[in-house]
Amino acid sequence: MKLFVNGRKDTFPILKDKIKPNDAVIWFHVASLGEYEQGLPIIEVAKELYPTHKIVISFFSPSGYEVKKNSAVGDAIVYLPLDTRSNAKQFLDLVHPDLVIFIKYEFWPNYLSELKKRSIRTLLISGGFRKDMIFFKSYGVWMRKYLESFEHFFVQNQYSKQLLSSIGFNNVSVSGDTRFDRVAKQLEHDNKLEFIEAFKNNKACVVAGSTWPEDELMLHDLINSSSPNVKFIIAPHQIKEQQIKNFRNKLTKKTILFSEKEEKNLQEYDVFIIDTIGLLSKIYNYADIAYVGGAAGTTGLHNILEPATFGIPIIIGKNFNKFPEAIELKELTGLYTVADSDDLTLILSKLLCDEEFRSRTGKIVKNYIQKNIGATKMVRYYLESKTVKKP
């Protein structure tokens, strides 16, 4: 909360410093880190198509801003000021964008109203709509007018298009999710991590990424009873010393932290806890099976597409109904959900012991990623067909 409040005090000074009155600007807004990753392919397209425009990226959440505030991707990276009329006017006066792109969701009435008033082109990319959202309720009619600010909606699925059509919006294209393009590109990068190779030592490896305490409750019993031929890598979502210490104290296996790894013989250890950020997408390259956190509790499922691009089976918790990619992958039998440690032990044992089953599941996951690539191309074609003012 302190970061949320204090960080916003810097927004207008940063914009005054980085964005000049004569600059041409494209503004991207994302909620948090996941939406930033979702928007990155489109940011790259915008920079390529409009190289003389400056890029402003705004975040709502500290968990996104604090990680990416120094990224070279944007010319100015800021917190979005709270949604008041005066903030919206001041923000848009300073940014004066030619084009605005919102990623996935975040519908702020005052900002949208001001964008419409100024006739600023606004797009929604990788939009996801659900029937329980306010726009589709009888008492939410007043919110629908703010959707009129969008020139076009690029949505993830046909259901979102149908929902928008039901309330009179037909300026909609089913493009899919740009995250598929983003994660597919990971395979083009150098994903080698020598310290992970040393730790894995050619053994089966389970990577548990973006874990919360609820996930770790299920994991520690499983790890303690596991075969010595299986290695575990744990990458907590939050790097909190006490939380990591509590989890580590429950483990009977030989465990090491990333911060302790120097001059250690890593192959001697059974569990590797990654107490740093920025490595998980490469670490998944070494996983034979991935457990993705967030769905064991109510914090929200983290990105299952990151491990999926490497073609490995995925396990998650039981609370995943708001995540269409998890629903689809479960129906395809490339993903398994667990309610407790017994469920987790059962499916993990089957995946570890039955190589054919594991391989078949991994192929399903890989094919799912490949079939869903292409959202970025559709958005690119749209941007190429429309004129954006250049300086």
C-alpha cells in the first residue's frame, strides 16, 4: 500500500521530465506484470511501426511497476494516477497520446470519458469479458457508455465477442491472446542456465513457479516423501525472507537458496529455492513437470503459458475458473488440477513414473501453444491499416 500511494506521487514529475509538449506519444496501460508481458508484443510492434513516437507505459499495481520501472522498453514508465477527473485531465495533458492501448482489462471511467472527449484513438488488446462483469448486469448500464471510448476491441475468444455484441458493441475482432506470441518467442532466446544444469544433474525435475503459502502447504509433504531421483526447484511469487525460511524449515531434503549457490556443489542438493526474480521463464526450460502457483488459494492463477511453451505437463490448484487458458488446457488433458497434497502426489507420481504419459501430455501442451499463436499479427495488420499521427 505504501508503494501504491507513494509511487503515484512521482507520476506527474516523471512525465514532465520525460515527455515534452511536441513529442508524439503512444500510451500503453497495464494492470500488473502479467498484462505487461501480454502487451509487450504489441509494444514492440508499435515501436517498429512508429519509431519516432515515445512510449509511455502505466501500471496500476506495484507488483508490476516495481519490477519494470527501469525497463528500457518505455520512454516513461509510471503508476497510473487514481481515476479522478482532475487526474485524468492532467495525465492526458502531459502524455497527449496519439494512440492509447489498454491491455486485457482496466476500465477507468474518468480516463475513458476524457479519452473520448478528446477524440483520442483507444484500443483494447487481448480483452477478456465474463458474464459476471458489471457491463452485462442490469445495474451496470451506466458503465457501458465508457466502452464507447474504444475504437476497436481485440478479444481473446468468441464468448467475449458475443457478450459485447449482446450490449450493442460490434467493433470487435477475436484475435486471441498475445501472451501466446510472447511465450512462443521465449524459445528463440538463449534459455541456458549453467547453475540449473549443475543442480538438475540429468535427473527428473519439477519446477514450482510463482508459489504462495497455500501452494507450499501442498508441496512440502510431497517433496519430503519424494524419490532421491527427483529434483525440485521452487520459485516463490514473493521474495519474503521469513516466508522462504518457514517453507525451508519444513523440508527434510537437502535444500539451497539461489543466494547461497556460489562455490557450492549444486548436484548434491535436492531442492533449489530461487530467492530472486527474473529467472523463472528460463528455469521452466529445465522442467519435466511444472506446478504453477496462485490457484491453490484466491490470489489468482499465475502464467501457465510460460511453462507450456516448453511442452511440459502442468499442475495447478483448484481455483482456476476465471482463466480460459487453464480451462481449455484441462479439457485437452494437458493440465491437471489438485485440491490437496494427496491429489498432487497422485498426479505427480503418475507423470514421473510413466514417461509415455508424461510425453503425451507434454505434446498436448505444446500443440496448444502453437495453435494459438497469431494475435499480434492481427493487431499489427490493424495498426498498419490506420493512420497514427507522426511528428
